[in-house]
Amino acid sequence: MPESLNRLMAHIEQHLTDEITNQDITRIIGVSDYHFRRMFSYMAGMTLNEYIRNRRLSEANKDLIQGMSVTDVAFTYGYQSVDGFSRAFRDWCGFLPSEVIKNKIQKSFPKFTFFIDIKGGISMEFKLEHKPSFNVVGVSKRVPIQFEGVNNAIAELAESITDQQYSEMAQLADLYPNQVLNVSYDFDEGYLDEKGLLTHMIGYATTHSNPYEDLEQITIASNLWAVFPNTGPFPETLQETMAKTYAEWLPTSGYELADLPSISYTEYDGLTDDVYSEVWVAVKEKKL
């Protein structure tokens, strides 16, 4: 994985003034663009689009100092107007391009290099489990995409579920963990920049079909799942486990992501200091 990541970084450097397509990413990395971008966000702490934008603006800064006009730099790096470039550049470094030209202000954003450091690695507890096809019956809502902190829209969804709905879900529940699951799927393209919406369902796993008009159902295909248990402050520990799953475990696991919803469940009793959760990641063996 580090080798293919570094090949992609080199490809980006060679094409900072060109379009970098999803097909390019898939060809170099060997996994789908969607899965790689999700992995990159956890590994790098920013989206791939942010990284490319930062690299382009860093090189634009150099070009301005070296005497290129604002207009030439703007169109060289793919902006449709000088005003659009100027706003993006000011948001990035705090100065207008004209100020950079006049005062020779330099801000840089170095190219990323990836490597695996075996020493000091963190052992992650997990198990691989094949789950037959199952249903999740519950209540869903389109909510804003958010990587960190409490997602207020999901909290509001949970609060909107009535006692009757919880009772109906529980009557259908006949699969582990026999309690509420959080299931996320149907991400907007803006997922990659932590923008847009996803569908989030709160419900129970079951072998039964949904007979209730006030509940919804999704069916999740039979697949292999990597299950990561974690205990600690909520939601920080759960989110940190998700990050380590993609950034540390997945690149060296011999597996890649399957195109299925992401699932977690939490044994939450109102206290946030010592909470048990599980992250379920659908995987498949990586093709050599």
C-alpha cells in the first residue's frame, strides 16, 4: 500500500495543472476511488481533494513569486475566473495573490510521502466473521456528513423515534447484538470533502421482513465483516477506532473494503466516559 500511495502522490505532482480522474486513482491504487478516498481521509487527516487543492495553491504561490501574472496562474491551476482563484488563495494563506506578488510572501504545503512504521505500532483487537444476508429494520433520515464529534442530526433522529417504534423493532430483533445498530449508506459525492448528505438508519438486525408501516427496511448482502470492539469515551473512541481501521489495519490486512453500508453499535446508557462500541467493516480479500 505505501508504494501505491507514493505512486499516486507522484502522479498528482506530475498533473497538478491537469484533471486527476477517478480512473487514474483506481488504476494506480488498485481499489475503487470511493474506498480509497475514504481511506485517505482517515490516513491523512484531510480529504484527497483538499490535499490536491493545497498542493496546487502551494505551487501557485511559487509561480506568483516568480513573476507569473494572477490571470495566468489562475487558469493554469484550473480556476474558471481570477476572482474565484483569488478568493480560494486568500482563504488558503490569508493574503490576496496581488499581496503575495508585491511582498514576496511565501506559504508552502509539502508533498505527502507515505510509509509504514512497524515500530511502536498499535495492536488492534478484531475478529473476522462471515454474516449471512440480514435485514435492518428501523427509522432513517438523510443527515449531513460529519467525521468527528456528535452529529446533531443523528442525535435528533434518535430522539424522534417513538416508544412504539422501538417496541416494534425489538419484537423483530433476532440477531446479534439484539440492540440498536447505526447504519450509514448512500453517501453523496460530497462525502469526500465532508460535504453533502448520507442516509443514516437506526434499527435492529433481523431475519424477518418489516411488517410495520412506521418502520423501514434495508437488506444487507451476505459478506465477510471485520469487527472492531472498543471501550472508552464516546464518541471519540468509536471515531478513533474507525480512523485506525482505515489508516492502520486495512492497508496491511490483505483485505479491501466491500461496497456495503458501514455499521456500528454502542452500549450507551447516558454516560460517556467508559462506553463499549463495535465497528463493523465489510471486507473482501484483496486481489493480487
